[in-house]
Amino acid sequence: MIWNSKLQLWHKVLIGMLLGSIIGHFVEHDSFLIAQILSPIQTIFTNSLKMVVVPLIFFSVLYGVTSIDDTDTFGRLGSRALMIYCITTIIAVSTGLLFANIFKPGVNISAPHTGEIIQHYTSDKSISEILVSIVPNNPVAAMVNGNTMQVVVFAFFTGFALILIGEKGRLLRNYIVASANLVFKMVELVIKMTPYGVFSIMAETVSSYGTGVLIDLMKFALVVLAALTTHYCFLGLLLLVIGRLNPISFYTKMAVTQALAFATSSTKATLPTAMVELRKKLGVSKQSSSFILPLGASMNMDATAIYLGICTVFFAQRIGVQLNFSQYIVVILTATIGSIGAAGFPGGGVLMLSMVLSSVGLPLEGISLILGVDRVLEMVRTSLNITGDCAVTVIVDRMENTLNKKVYDAPIRQLENNTTK
């Protein structure tokens, strides 16, 4: 009866994590419960994640690219925004990789079949070979084989071609919107299975490696929070250096937007409030707030990029694999693209993690391990994501000389009446 009550998903995930840990503590790994019941549940959940990865990547990236149909505005204003978005995202995922390699959150967590997995890392491709291999000669085969980087490239190529043909592709764009919404609903259904997946994975993990694994998960969460805090400060530095603006004014005036993002875990749900606050509290022009901010909400997820980078190294450390330089480049590329495909809905980052892991040959089975702490971390990530979108919007508006500096510098008390109108 408790499980059927109006508990939120993250409540159920935490309950599943707790119950799984308790059962795993008292049950042997080779028991009937683990081997014949919980292990199949874990496999079904993992296969469900794999099932939606390719369609999610293809349609979410395609949906994000084709949502840009004003090519004239996109030419100047959009190119500046995209350039800064790409730079901040690359810096974000690099920050995540740096923190993961310094603090090593996954070194104390063992995993089964480590020897088999390490065999996948015997080949070391050069950067040129990697760049050549991401362009598919057969996009259908790329989807069938689960080559996620090739799927992303084909999605970008298709979306760019649709932008160029304009109104002639309107019917296909409508189909893409409908297909993207279908895939998002599929993802939502899979995410609803998360408590059961977490329950089974935690029971098997704790029964094999003990309750010490929970302490290691807390270490993982602290590393993520430290990296997110660092990038939060970095955004203020961008405002100070590039925009020549006081970052304290930005942080204080965006507090409501950040709090709403934290509560909803949805960048898209926070977007209307953010647009109003940018215009009325920070003096951003209507053109920038109406174009650059929605563009960022669809394509810029700095916190998600940090998270994807840390998770990738975490899982590599967990199975005892040392990623090489070429693989780190692939992680940066795929995490950057994956953060674009996260689409700003709750749970999107976890699904895009599948793409990043598979791009360097890491197994997807370990994703369920972090789901118990992911929901809380997602609330913080969403708050940072919208903060990054707003910061870039302010910077670009400042570069365009359309930012109202008087409104930006004005004390928040003087603007509260205007904000509530």
C-alpha cells in the first residue's frame, strides 16, 4: 500500500536502494533470491535502458537542431551563443574528468567480469581514426550496431539539411516533433522502472561487496557536487572577464530561477521564469532572452556534461580500466553532444550516460548503481544548467550592446515591483 501511494519517483528510488541494500546485507550472492529473481530483474531493466538509447539520441538531437528555424537570427546572434555554449560545455566536461581523476571516486568499488571487460581496451585508436570513424557510411547499420557517435552525426546532418530546405520540410519537422515526444514517453516509462532496477542492483551489489559500497557512492556524490560548485564559480568569472559585469548581481537576481530549477529538475519548466527575470531584473533584451535562452535550454547543459564526464571515469575506475588519451577525447565529444541531447527533462542525463559509456566501450550495467543518489544530484545539476544558460544569454546580450546596464546594476529592491507585474 505504501508503494502505491503518491510517492514521488525519487522517493521510490531511495526506498528501493535502502531495501535492496538491507536484503543484500543478509542474503548470499549465490542464493536463489539473487540468482533467479533479482538478477533477471536487473537484466530486464538494463536491456530497457539499452532499448531506448538509439531512438532517444537520434530524435532528441534532431529535435533540438530543427527547433532553430530563423536562419538570419541564427547567423550572428546564434553563432556567438553556440560558440560560448560549446566552450563552456567542453570546459565543464573537462572539469568533471579532472575531478574524477584527482579524487578517484570509483577506485574502491569492485565489479564482476573485470577481466572480460578489460580485453575491450587492447586497441588504441589515433585521433584521426576516431574522427573518421564517427561519420557513418551506413546510418541504418550505425543504429542497428548501437554506434552512438555515428547516430549523433547523422542526426545533426539530417537536422541541418532540414533547416536549409525551410518550409519544404515542415511536414517532416512535425513528424520529428511527434516522434521525439513518443520517445520521451518511452523514456518516461523506462524511468518508472528505476526503483525496481535500483532494488535489484543494490541487493546484488551489497551481497557481493558489502555495505562499504554505499560509502563509496557518497564519495561519488561529493565529487560531483564539488565539480558543480567549481563550474558555478567559473560562470561568475566569465561574466566578470568577458561581460565586464558584477557576478554577484547576477547570482542574487537569479535566485528565484535557480530555486525553481532545483525544485522541478526541469530546465524547460524553469524557462518562462528565467526569461522574465533576465529581462526585468538584469536588463537583457527581448531578442536575446527569447532566442538565446531557449537555445541554451535545448542545447546547453553544463552540469550534465560535468556529470557525464565524472560518471564515465567513475565506471572505468570501478572495473579497473585506465582510459587513454584518445578515449578521453571521445568522452569530451560525446559528453558535449550528450548534454545537448539531454533535452532538459528529468532523467535525461542518465539516459545520455548510456551513449557516453558505450562510446568508449564501458558496460551499461553499472548505471543502476548511481540511480539512488542521482535524483538529488539532478536537482543541483538542473539549477546549474539554467544558471549557465542565463549567464551566456547575459554575456551575448552584453557583446551585442543591447544589455541595459542600469537595470543590471540596480539593487534588486528597486526592481521587485516591476518583476511582479
